[in-house]
Amino acid sequence: MMPPVVIIAGGTATRLRPITETVPKSMLEVAGKPFIDHQLHLLRKHGIQKVVICSGYLSDKIENFVGDGRRYDLSVTFSVDGEKLLGTGGAVKKALPLLGEEFFVVYGDSYPTVDFKDVYGHFCQQQGRALMTVFKNCDAFDRSNIVFKEGKIVTYDKKNKATGMDYIDYGLGMLKKLAFDPMGAREVFDLVEIYQDIIAKKQMVAYEVLERFYEIGSLSGLADTERYILNMQNCQNVENCHPRESGDPEHGTGFPLSRE
């Protein structure tokens, strides 16, 4: 059985203002449906059965749409930040009683097409406290934030650019519950702090993804993701359909290389 997935969907999405002033990012329309609808269908396709959504900003709109997840053949529960936003790390920490000993982490604006079973298998083999999927981005689709050498994550920093940062976090990770022990009683913090602590202790497992990531955290990302989903929908009933989008040829922009 696959571990549960926690979706971090509590942020205010300031990069997408004004369209997110009254609509949470997860509910933005992509290819005719709220993004989270596509996300939940994707998770079920990858064999996920249980999802916990960490929500905060305009949480009621996400809850009213998703409900208990039954129509996706999923069990969905919500962990709501409350009066103050807890940050990505604080939100996941609050949700720990709903998640068990290990779980996937997906950002609320991410559409991870990589095979979850492959990622989970790699995590089990390596026995780390966390896993981060990484992609050689070279600042192509967003600002790169990882130094990755010889299969290891050397540096991860979303604020400070460093020499050799050619990689980026792909948007899918795994964590063990015990990874939050160093936070003690802290309630508000970013997930980056957890990852940096684990990297420093050499307990981070890396999984390199060879196909580009899709996300809706920016206007350009939103457009790319919508185009990708529409192309996938158009191809579902067409034999040998392998269209490609225009983009950076080095990274093979367009449809991911299937691992199934």
C-alpha cells in the first residue's frame, strides 16, 4: 500500500495576484477545472488512496469543492492552519497525527508526473529521513536552488543563490514523521528548515527526475501546465500520440518520458 500524500495548499499566492485575491491557488481554473481536481485525479492514478490537504488561505473554498474525496476514489481530510498561517513546515507538522510514520509531500501548485512507486521504492532502499526529487533546471523554468553532485544534495536554499545551483526541487518529496523532532514546540516555520537540517546530517535521499516539472505558481507556469494537461487529454484516445511543446530542447520540454 502506498503511503498517504500531504498537499501543502495554505499559502496566499502573492505571485499570482490579483487573480488569487478571492480564489485560492488550488482552485484556479486549469483546462476547464480547478487545479486541485487535476491534482487529485493524478494522485489516484499513481495508486494513492489517502490525502491530507493542509489549507489556510480561503480554505473553505477548497473544502467545499473537494469534500471527503469520495468522487476521486480517495479518502481526503483537511488540516487547517487556523487564525495564523503556519508556513509549509508548520502546516505539515500540525497534520502529522493524520499522516502516519512516512508520507509523500506535494506542493499545492505542483503537478508531479513522475512515477510515485519508483520514488517510494527508492526511498525505502536508501533509508533516509527524507527524500527530495530534483531536476536539472539551470534556471530554465524557475530559479534553481540546489547544488547536486554525485547523486547527493549538497546545498538547498530558496533565498540565496550559490555557485553550482543547476538543480531545482521538482515538487514531490517524502518525509518521515521523526524528521520533525528537531522543531520541538515550534508552530510556524518553513519546510526548507527541515530539509536543510536533514541535508546537513547527510540523511537526505535524492531522486533525480529527467523530465521537466509542471506547476501553477507563476503565470508562465500556469500557462505551461494548462497546455500540458490539454495535450494529455487530447492524446488519451489517439494511438502513438507524442506531441511536444516548444521549449528548451536540452530539457526535452513537453511530455515526460514514461517510467510505467
